[in-house]
Amino acid sequence: MNTIDTPLLGLSQRLPPSNQAAEQALLGALLANNKAYERVSEFLVPEHFVDPIHGRIFQAIARRIEAGQLADAITLKAEFEHSGVLDEVGGTAYLGQLLTAMVGIINAGEYGRAVHDAWLRRQLIDVGETVVNNAFGADPELDGIKQIEAAEQALFDLATDGGSAGGFVSFERALTDAIQGAERAFHRSGHVSGLSYGLRDMDAKTGGMHPSDLQILAGRPGMGKTALATKIAFGAAKALLAEARAIGPDALPKAQIAVFSLEMSSEQLATRLLSEEARISGDRIRRGDIGQKEFDTFVAVSREIASLPIQIDDTPAITLSAMRTRCRRLKRTKGLALVVVDYLQLMRPSAGTRPENRVLEISQITQGLKAIAKELAVPVLALSQLSRAVESREDKRPQLSDLRESGTIEQDADSVMFIYRDEYYLAQKMPKEMAFDNGDKFQGAIDKWQQDMDRAHNKAEVIIAKQRHGPTGKIDLFFEGEFTRFGDLDVAHSGYD
């Protein structure tokens, strides 16, 4: 025999990992004392058993216990007899044999983990065989990049949820999840069920940011999209850190905020956060136009916010598949609470895809972002540019129709929000003296313009044009241009019209 073939032959003769003794000992422990089920119910399912008979017996035990009924050799014998499958599970004699296989109920958790570990190893072997077969060309339609993505998806599923495939969820389970969400909102300050925006009125209007939601924040250049997205990421990170500090001074946040900054570098983004928190103009920071006292404040603030759970990726023109990969890795290693993308028109679709036009390309990106939100069960906040149609209208406030040139953004998103600042457009309408035939008319126009500017000064609007889970409307915010800083407008119940 060829020496090269020998190792391959040895591998092919290996038996898949299994632990029949642990399966029998676990089932015996469960039959002897149903309370042992609590030690394995969170992670073990019938499919994890290598012997289908054991899986069937475990399923019957679990069904009876969860229904509040006794599950022992006698009740199971009667149930299997009634359903006509007693012989298929080994008969009465095998149920009795399982009881003798029990070593002790105190070890039930260890037996369950041994069964689950053997199942995981079998899944890894399946994944490995698939990867090898595909690499040899078993599926000619899969190129190398797609094979990597498929393998990574399979490994990610194993690492996060034990590889359980998606399927039906009972209405009872869905109701339980809904009640738990309502309970979280009831107990949290401000009655926010999702992740906080860090802005009081936005939380009150929306209930926070919810898992699996794709939220679009759109606006024309100069409106402050990045500043507001940074504020939201900052506020969410503060909320996560506060939750951790409530547990203990050294407790770490349970998850991270992922910011994909395609337009600004990580250093620029950090400078913007420092500027906002230290109340020092970012322009002055860049020019070094700050005194020693301001610099000391700058350093002190940087130490305070250094522990915030924010991860910044400033890869330009990142692909959808690369973003998905990095989000999966972050969720697996440190946890993931929110994904912020600034902004989606700068992204590229997954490698290997060739959309026919830009509209189709944007559609693929938004659909991919929604898929990431659902797969990882986190909210995704994506910034978007608007069409120039806004500039041609007298009222510059954006509308949903301004998104239609950008693929299926409106349809894919769970909520669409527009950022608008009247002050930005009013500043461009300052009356020119040459446009008036006398000084009095010019002065009157200047006075009216100044009144309008005073009314709009330091104010911004977030227009909720679409929200699947709540009302639409307008939220008024405070905006400080010097620090590109958004905050709550200190007017009771502002913007709830």
C-alpha cells in the first residue's frame, strides 16, 4: 500500500465520537429522580444522543416532566405501550436496565455534558468533511470565498447555539419571550425594553433599540448623521457599562458596541467623542489650540471613557461578508449589543456577487444588514445618504420617497429616521441687500431672518417616518454645532406631536 494513503485510511476507519455509557447513566438518573432533569434541560435535546432509542426515551421523559407529570420506568412503559413503540425502545427490560446503569443523580449534569460534547465533536467532523469535499470540488458552484463563508457560518452556529438549525417556535414560547420583554421594560427606568439610545425622548418614543431590527438614520450632508450615530453608540455603551458597574466595580460589560466607520478613521471618531464629552471644540483639538487646563481636562475625560465597550472598525469600503464575519467573531468572544454602520452607501456587497446596477447593489447591502440583525439578534443602525430631491423643495424636511432611489432601504428597514436641522438651511437664506430696493425692506427681511434663526438655533429634528413597532412622529433634540453634540431638549415632552 502506498505510504501516502495509510494516514488517510487510518482516518477513514475511525469511529465517530460517542458515549453510550454516559447516555444510559443519564437516562437512569432521570428515571430515578426527575429533579435531575433541571441539570441538563438548558442545553440537551433528543438529537444530541448518538442512539436514536436514547433520544426517544429522553424526549418522552422531558415531555412528561415539563407537563408536571411523573416520568419513571412504569409511566414510560405505559406511555410507550399506548403509542405502540415499546418494542422499538427496547421493551420493559431495557427501561429496567437503564435504572441499573445509573451511578448517581448528582452526576447527571456531567453525564449530560459528556453526551453533548460527543455530539459537538460529531458535528465538527461533519463540518470538516464538508469543507474537505467542497475544497476538492464536490460543489463546483462554490468558489473559495463562498466555501470559507459557508464553513465559518457552520462553525459560528456550533459556537453560539450548539448548531441548532432554525425552525418553528411554539406560540407559547413566543408569548413567554414577549412577556419577558414587557417585564424588562417595566423594571427599567424610563420603561425602555430595548437598548437605550442615550437620549430621553428617543427612548420614550421608540422604547429603545430592539434585537433583530434594522434601523436607518438618513439625512443630507451637514445634518449631523455621524454625530447623532456617535451619540447613540456612546449612550448605548454607557448603558452597558452602568449595568456592569451595578453588579460590581470590576464587572465587565456583557456586550460591545461595534462601530463600522467607513468615512472617518478610528482616531477621528475618538476625537469627536472626546470633544463632545470634554466640551472642547474638535477643530481646536486638531489645531492644538488648547491651553494646559483644557488639555488636562481632555486627558482626564479620556481616562473616564476608556473603559466604554466600543469597538471601532474603520476599514474603507468593507464588504458585507467581512462585516458579518467580524460581527460573528465579536459576538462569540466579547458579546455584541449593537452594530452601527456609517454609512451604507460606502459599503460593498459580498465578494463574488456582481449586481447589475447600483440600486440592486444597495438592495443587497440592506438585505444583508437585516440578515445580520436577525442572525445575531442585535439591532443594526445604518446611516444613509438621501437623494438631491430634498434640495429642490421649499420644505427641506426629508420624506420616505427620498430613499426610493437607493434600492429597497425603505422596505428592508424596521424603522426609518431622518435627521433635519432648519438652522442649516436658514443660514443659506440670509437676505442680500442688493435684492431690495430700499433699506427699510432689507432691514425688515434681516429682522425676520434673525428671528427665524433664533428660533431654530441649537435645535434639530429626528423625524420617524417609519416604525414597524410603534408610532411615527417628530422628536426635537438639542444640537451644539461647536462640539457636534446632540442631547435632550429640555422642554417637557418635546416633539410628541
